[in-house]
Amino acid sequence: MSRITTILAITTSAVLFSTPSAFAAEQCMEEGAGWPMVWTAPYPAHRVVGNLYAVGNAGLSVFLITTDEGNVLVNTGLADSTAQIKDNIESLGFSLDDIKLLLTTQAHFDHTAAFAEIKSMTGAEMWATPDDARVLEDGGASDAHFGQCIEFRFEPVSVERQLADGEVFEFGGIEFTTHHHPGHTEGSSSYSWTTTDDGREYRVAIVNMGTINPGKQLLIDPTYPGVAEDFAMTFHKQKEMEVDVWVSSHGSQYNLFAKHRPDMPYDPETFVDPDGLKAAVEALEDLFQQQLNDELN
Ligand SMILES: [Zn+2]
């Protein structure tokens, strides 16, 4: 088993599901199964590069981006993750109160379930792609794959602004580019910007990887119309991205544990990995091709 396949086996939480075929409500979660332990296991908050900080845990990535006009929080963890995120932010010398903008890479509960609480605590606005906005506002009910699964729902959160593909928005003096990367969810997205540290510019991206959840159908009885085309387009776009530092929705997806140790002093070069994104995308593309072949045979 290759390294990336091993990683995927962990991150797609295959342990939760009893069958890999058609997805039905009774298969949402195996009886007595819990969330993967890594989804709550603490990991020290740390500076990634420039104005990008990791404030999530060992399994679920949460990012803080600092700006002169308030901070941006990208993703949450599970519904009870607010205290862990708050502690992580404070351990870096920042405050939850300074969060002014909320973004997500994908509207699945393991990345969104604490948004409603954090929004009410901070008054921050939530911005999202149109398809993820719909799912955020109905608490997961309209998710094409997991919508029937009550245990995968989350407290709905209102969205103030919808972000188009390629849309550049300025926030706190930073120009962020929105990238629609659908497939994993209909509204999955990535965000890129440039940050400066010690006189060097770094092209940074938070990338939502095109993993295929167990039970998802691409061609035969597709999970949603066009899902296979969405994945193919996303892989194509992601391979074209030019980055110095990239991170993603799960630490294992961007090789957090190979790149970083909890006791490491900050060094802006630690996460520099200009070729790693393309390699990671190609590995996922192989799995996608494999599933297409399986569905047709
Ligand atoms: Zn997901």
C-alpha cells in the first residue's frame, strides 16, 4: 500500500462505513462507531508561514490568517471544537474576538460544525461558494452524499456573501483568490494569496483535496449530476496551481507530520513544498481513475 493510499484510508474515515457500494441512510454510520480519534486529538498550534497559522488538531485542519483589519478563520472541527480552537489561537498570542471573516474549504460537518457558535461569539461574516453556502445554511441537509445522515448534520450558519470561481477579494490588505474545486462536495473550494516573511514572498494556498468518500458514485447513478466532470476539472486546475506553501483540510493530506514536529521553532521554510501539491493531486487522480474503471466493469 502506497503512502498516499494509507493516508487516504485514514482521512476518508472509511472505518465509519460498512459497505462501499450505494449509499443509503441506514449505512450512514455503522452502529456503535465513533469519530476517528485523530479528529479530536490535540496538536500544538503553530505558524505555517507569514500570516498563516494552523490552529486545528491532529486530524482536522483549521487555519487562522492574520490581517491588519481582523483575522480570517478557515474551517472548524467537530461541533465541540470551539474551545480547542480558541485555546490554540490564544496559545499563539491572538484572540478569537479578532476573527472577522469565516471561510470553509468544504461544507462537511467535520470542517463546519462549530461555525454557528464561533459566528455568534465573534460576529464574523461567513463567505462561501454558492453550493457550499446552500449546505452551510441548511446544516448539511442538502449535501448530495451525506444529506440523509442525521449524525452528519450540523448547526446551520448563515452566509453573507457568495464567492465565484476565480473571484479575487480584498480583506485586511490581502488579496485572496477563490478557487472552485468541486467534487468532494459540490461547493468545495481553495483559497490562495501571497504573504511576506523575512523579505521573501510566499505563494500560499489552502487546498481542498479531491478525495472520494466511501459509497460515492461517479458515473453509475452518480452522487450528483456531473460529479465525475467536477473531479476531473478540479484535478486539472489543482495541478496548474503555482504554490510555495500549500496546506489542506486534513493534516495528513499535506504531510503535516512529515513536514513538522510539535517542538520545532518557527522557520518560514518549513512548509515550502512547491512540487508536493502536484504529486498529491496525481495520487488522488489515480484513485479517481481506478473508481471510474471499477464502476464501468
Ligand atoms: Zn469531507
